[in-house]
Amino acid sequence: MFIKKCAEDIEDKDMEIKKCVVCGSKSIVSAGGDVYECLDCSHKYVNYTGDGLNYHKNEYRNNNHGTRTTDEIDNGEFTQKFHDFRDEICKKRINLIKDFIDECDSLLDIGAGGGTFVNMIKDNFTTVECQEISDICVNNLNRYGYHTYHGDFNDLNFNRTYDLVTCWQVLEHIKDLHSFVENASKITDKYLVLEVPLLHSKGTRTRGIPPVDRWDGHYHFFSQKSMTKLFEQHFEILDLQEPGIQIPSLSVLLKKK
């Protein structure tokens, strides 16, 4: 059972989180350990203090979390079965953005993974580029011929802008949300489309406050209100869909202001 206390009443001087990481409200509650919830925008934040980048690059796929089956990868190369397994999800992603694909000439896919989505949609654009932190994913994306930015999105310097930027099941892994929004707004000319899960994914997949002892790489668990608050300064909210594609999730279509 979680014991909740208003942030103003917490006397522990070592506590780092004094306000909501999205809306800035001081009406946050401690859910035990390093988990905090905002009473104003309903955002949930896990203040993981370890090396998040190292976790996502080297630890995420250990202990049967985020593993790929042996027939999905062969000598470091993703097999057709890898892409077939993700085919239906990527078709739904394409359907979500189909109404404005014709307006766009260039695409950046943030957290492009093994490249299934960009492989399926690339013929609709003159330029398709990717960003990834996983070494094996970057190697495969390069092998497919994509110019791929290798590293943490917030640490990279992009030398151009894109009509369309996509970010599928990635934002929840990025600790500094406001830097992401600032950087995404700089490289987006027209549309930003993203999706975030509404479940914590390690162990029992449930909604609500994530377990304090089983970090799954997710710093953030969004509500529609917190998602709107995060992006409203730089983007117009065209659509918020809940559940999204990978149910339950929140899909968001944004237009650059």
C-alpha cells in the first residue's frame, strides 16, 4: 500500500522532487520510493537515479525483459520474422498519419528501433532519417541505408528540419521532457506524432502507479492533461486518442505552431 503525502508536508531535505516535472505544480504526492504523482495534471514520474542511458542500451533486454526471439535476429541482423512480428502495429501507425503524409517530403523517426516502420513508409518521402541509441538497431538501420543519428535524442545536434517527426513508444523513456519538446520543436516543420504506453511493462502489466522496485525504463506515465500541458506552448493539439495503437496507450497528433 502506498502512503501519499502532499509535497509541502514532506520534511525530508534529501527529497529532490518538489514540483511536477510537466506542469510545475507543487501539488505532488509521494507514492513511495522514487515515484511521484501530480494532483493537478495526473502525471506520474519515476525519479530513477541510475544511468538511464546505460539501462536502455545494455540492461533493458536482460532477464527476459524486452528480449527478441532467436529467430528474429541472425548474426546481428534482424530477420524477416522480426519485421513480420511488428507489421500490424506499423500498418496502424501509418494509418494514423495517412491524412497528412502527402503534405510532407521529409521524415525523422525518433527511436526507430529495427526499422520496420520506416521500411514500410519510406516510399512516401524524399528523405527518411532515423535516431536510435541501440547499437544493434543502429547497425541494422545503417545497413538498410538510412542516415541514423546514434545517441540520446536530447544530446544530438540535428543539421536540418523535417516536415514530419514520429516518436513511437519513446517519450516515456526520456527523463528531461522539456528539453525533448524544445529540441523536437526546433527540427519539426509541420507535424509531430507520438505514442506513449499507459502501462508499466516489467512484471505485471497494470495501469496506475508503477511499482517502485521494478523500473521498466519508463520515467513517465502520461495523462491526456499532462500530455497537453507539455506540448501546448510549441504545438497545436490536433488529436489525442486513448486507447491508441498499442492498447492501452495514448496517441498524439501535433502541428507546429
